[in-house]
Amino acid sequence: MSNSLSAETIAIVKSTGPALRQHGVAITTVMYSRLFQDEEVKAMFDQAAQESGEQPRRLAAAILGYAENIDKLEALGGAVSRMVARHVDTGVKPEHYPKVAAALLPAIREVLGNDVATDAVLAAWAEAYQFLADILIAKEEEAYAAAA
Ligand code: HEM
């Protein structure tokens, strides 16, 4: 499964916590508008929860919780279980994860700008995203196998 993150990556991701707290919903809103250019992915989501802003808020909260707890991921246990459950309900598969990364990272840059979302910040987030994705993918694989 996942290797551990470097101390530098952890420090960079934690340092972006305040900017994400301020702009988290804007980032996830931009992320979804990019992600939903893929109709197959769009169809997986409850559009009512999108329009009410509820889903962008839930994802913003998850990303923020992740940034704040990246050095103590056991604090995220309950949140991870809920994500896994929703993902298995909606048929999320490993091949979907790169699509979310390709929507999220440019959204971080677009909202925070080049001065805050520097190349080093985006590289740290790419690494941290992959780390969480690997955890989710492994747990989802177990849940799919248990359900089969
Ligand atoms: C590291 C990456 C990801 C994180 C942090 C994440 C986080 C979340 C969270 C927090 C929820 C809400 C759970 C709840 O209802 O309490 C959720 C739901 C969901 N996620 Fe993810 N997710 C990730 C990747 C993905 C991917 C790759 C897909 C597939 C395209 C996906 C599709 C969904 C769907 C369809 C739902 C249910 C939304 C609805 O109710 O309309 N997620 N995710």
C-alpha cells in the first residue's frame, strides 16, 4: 500500500490549511465543474446535493480535515469509513481517482493563484492526494470483495 509521506510534503500540506479553510468551497466548486466535463463521472453524483452546495462543502471539509491531520491520519478514521461507504454505494473505482486529481490540482491553482499554489505546493498536494487515494482504494477494494 502507501509509503509514508516526506516531512517536507507534510509541512507544505499543513501550511496550506488556512488558505484551504478560507477558500475550500471555492476550490471544490471549481474542481467539480472541471470533473463534470466527464459525463460518466457526472452521472455518479447526486446533482441535487451539488446544486445545494452540500457536496462541495462535504468535500471541502474532507480536504481540510486531511490537511490538518496529515501527520496523524488515525484521527480521520471515521471520515474515511464514511467516504468508503459512499464510494462503494456509488461505484467509485481506482481508475476514477486520477480524474479527480486532474480536476482538483488545477482548481487549487486557479483559486489560490500562482503565488500561493506554487509548483512545490501543487507537487506536495499531488503526493498527499495520492497517499489518501491509495488508502481509500485499498479499503474500497476490501469492501467490494466483502460484498461480492
Ligand atoms: C482522495 C479522494 C477523494 C476524497 C477525499 C473524497 C471525499 C468524499 C467525501 C467526503 C464524500 C461525502 C461522504 C459523505 O456523504 O459523508 C464523498 C462522496 C462521494 N465521492 Fe468522493 N472522494 C474522493 C475521491 C472520489 C472519486 C475518485 C470519485 C469518483 C469520481 C468520487 C465520487 C464520489 C461520489 C459519487 C460520492 C457521493 C456523492 C453524492 O452523494 O452525490 N470520490 N467523497
